[in-house]
Amino acid sequence: MATTGTPQRHPPAPRSPAHRSPDSETVDEEIAFDTRQRGVMIPDLFTQPPPVRDALATETSQVQDETVEVCLPLLGGEGNDVQYNEHGVPPLDRERHVRFLHQCLGQLPGRFVAADASRPWFLYWCLSALTMLEEDVTSYRQSVAATARSMQNDMGGFGGGGRQLSHMATTYAVVLSLALVGGDDAYEVADREAMWRWLCSLKQPDGGFQVCLGGEEDIRGAYCATVIISLLRLPLHLAPESPAYTEDGSVNLLTGVGDYVRRCQTFEGGISGQPNAEAHGAYAFCALGCLALLDHPGRSIRSYLDVPRLIAWLSSRQYAPEGGFSGRTNKLVDGCYSHWVGGCFPLIEACLNSTSGGLGAPAPAAEDPATATASSKRLPPADESLFSREGLIRYILCCCQDETKRGGLRDKPGKMSDAYHSCYVLSGLSSAQHQWLLDDPEAAQQQQQQKGQAEQGPVPDQTTSPPLPSLAGGEAVWAILPYLDGLQVFDNADRVRPIHPVYAIPQQSVRAMRDYFRARQGF
Ligand code: FPP
Ligand code: K
Ligand code: ZN
């Protein structure tokens, strides 16, 4: 979907809800007419059902039609008790969302017992969402550290609670929560040696990771493992007990991860949880996130994925008129895919914008990246974005905010808000509201070297074994650019904090934790 070009905007006119179009025959035409009458600037794309329809009625087309029906009134500025701006977009209701999130961090009602093993996730979702809403979460530092300690196992890693088996997902959520509250006491909770040993025991000979001892191997494992290794700066060599260990030392924790990710790309172009399964948005983010840590995305994403097919699949996830993303083919928009799918675009853009050569536009003329200003670097103008930022922001602010006093964010109208959707809807809003630029000092250095070599004549042949993979991408410095004004359909007061495109928490939190462990020799 593209909203580029010149969208037809409704002309301003005085608000007059009593008006009815003399010749509109459907409710949708009625809404479109009424919207015009009220003078809000909403492109037709978001106020009308899709112009092209498949005539075959199925259960799938039925639920899709119902989804469009519940979204259209909200997208057309028809929400109750909501003050819309001149673009037909309501403000972010920070106060209610913040209250909802603090509540979710407290005592939960009995029915949540089923979610007991997800307690680390609740920590991460709430702390991350509160942080994006500019709340100070350092007041949770001591309680998060104590909770995390109770979830840690001597064998390494964190479970969903005391006496629960360590799992990659809960460990990822705990480590990110510790990073979010920050401070030495929080960082010191993680037993890094036990963690390293545990990750080694999950590493598989085919390059991937099991999510727990004896559990399934999937791409969540690969993403969570790379994030954990990078944030805690764990050593990369393998313990001899690892199923992937080789005596010649030719394999480390990251060996084969890229190839594992490659095997997860499907015929559709998207990424599945395991090789030969169905492509899903959540796994696309895991794939790109872990590749972006292995090396600069300009190299790693290009090396392991068919980028044009992936972009085609990712773009197909965005629907009109809803504006939000679906997680997979023939399924419905859902606010959480604002992150899982929306969060893929900054990583794809970093890949395409890279100076490493290849898929994107040609590398810019020789220029020192250290001194280049953002505007002199090649960067697509926001209205040439690979997805409609405007559409996503409209879906989030119009359709994903709980409009009752409950607050919180949700999947779609008619669904209850929850901590998970609050986190990932806001993460998606953050990537839609900001533009990132990734420096590639290594590529610049290589270009310099090549230039130097060309002047000095051919280099002597060197036969050495290929270097073991590292987390070179984790050292990358992302620069934030203010989002261009032209397409800004939200008010500046509705801007949420930028988050690191890979770790999905503020870059400062990532840096502080990694700096803390930089000085460590061994454990
Ligand atoms: C389908 O649910 C959902 C999946 C197949 C994958 C979900 C995985 C994640 C959300 C996160 C994985 C990442 C990490 C880091 C642990 P559904 O059928 O209810 O939804 P759908 O109809 O939208 O596909
Ligand atoms: K869903
Ligand atoms: Zn969802």
C-alpha cells in the first residue's frame, strides 16, 4: 500500500454533523460525506472500503469485512468523546495508558494465574511501554532486581517464576527489564557465566538455538540468544558440553545463525518460525533483529535474505483502509504487528541505505561518514517510505487506544487492551514517528583501504581460515533523525520516545548495560 503521490484530501468545511449526503447509499459513503462536511483532512484511502474486492465470500473475507466495518467509523473521526485534530487523528491518551500500565505491574486478578509463566513478559511490556511514554521507571529498580533474582536458575537463565525452567523468551524479557530499570544493582543480577553455559547447551549443530533444554528450536531462540549475548557481552566460544562444540574451535555461539535464518525464509518472501513453516510477521522481526546484530544490516541482511521478496511480503502486510499491519497472508490487522512488522522497516532501510554496495541505490560519492551530516547522506524522503507511516499512525491512534477510562492499547476495536499490545503498539508508533540512520564506519574504512590498495598495487595472497562470526552489528551507532513534517498527522505532543531498532528499548539503556560489562575480562 502506498499513500505517496498527492492524496486527495477533503477540503476544510465547518463542522456540521446534521448534514447528510442527499445521494449516499451506504453507511461508508455516509461517513465519507460526513467527514468532508466536518472539514477534517483524511485521505479517501482511509475512509472507504477497498475499491477492489474478491467476489468469493469465505469465512476469511467475512471477518475481514467485519474488521473494516469496525475500523472505518474510528478512522473517519467518528469516535465518541474524542477530540480529533485537523487530520482526523485523536491524541495519544498518555495519562490513561500510563495509569493502566502501572496497574498491570501491580497485583493482578486471579484469572491471570494462567499467565503466571509470563510474569517476566509483563515486566518487560509494562516497563518498555512506560519508558516510551516518558515515564521514569527507575523507581522499579529494586523490585525488578529482586523479582529477577527469584526467577534465575543456578543452571543459568531465567524462568517464568521461581522453580520454573529457564526459557529463552523469559530470559530475554528479564534481561531487557533489567536494562530498562538500569543501574549496577540490576546489571549484577544476571549470573553471566551460568548464562553463557546455558546458552551453549541450547546451541544446535545446525546453527539455531533451542528455546529451553529439550525444547523446540526456532527463530525466537536465535533472536533472543543474540540479544542476550550482546547486552551481557558474553564470550562467544563454546563450552565443550555444547551440542554444537567442535574440538578444532571452528564453531562458536554465532556460527550458522545466519544460515539458520536463511532457511526460515519462505516461498512467500516472509520468515517462518522454523524452516518449512508459515511466514509470520513476528518471525520476520526476529530474523532481521538477529542479522542486524551479526553484522551491519547492509551486509548481513543482504547476505542471508532475498530482500526484494521480503520487502514485497512485508509491504503486503499493510492494509487499507485500516492502515495497520496483519501478521500473515489472509489474516487481520492487529496493533501488535505495528512492531513485529513495522519494526522491520528501519532494519530494511538501514540495509538499503548502507554504503556497502549491492541492492539499494548506488553508494554515495566518497565522503567521510564521520563528518557527513545526516542530510548529505542518501536517505529516502519520508514520503518514499517503504510503508505508509501515515496509515500506521492513523490505525494506532484511531483504532488501538481503549477509549474507556480503562486505558491501554489493543489489537483492534472491540478487543480489550492489555500489556502486550500496549507495548508493541507503542513500539510500532515509535518506529513510525522516527527515522533512523545507521553509520557504517567499517564500510567506509574498507572503501578507504581499497582505495589505498588500488594505489599500492595488488595485495599478496593470504590463506587463512575464515574468521569466526562476531556481533559486529551490536557496535553500530544508530542516529535518530526527526521525522519529516510533511506527513506528520499526529501532534508533537503525541510523539513517543525513540527505541533502538534491534533491542526495542532506548539506545541509552542498551549502551549503559553494554558499557557496564565492557570492562569485564572473562566473567
Ligand atoms: C499467530 O497468532 C502468532 C504466531 C505464529 C507467532 C507469535 C510470536 C510472537 C508474537 C513473538 C515472537 C518473538 C519473540 C521475541 C519471543 P494468531 O494466529 O493468534 O494471530 P494471527 O491471526 O494474527 O496470525
Ligand atoms: K493476532
Ligand atoms: Zn496482537
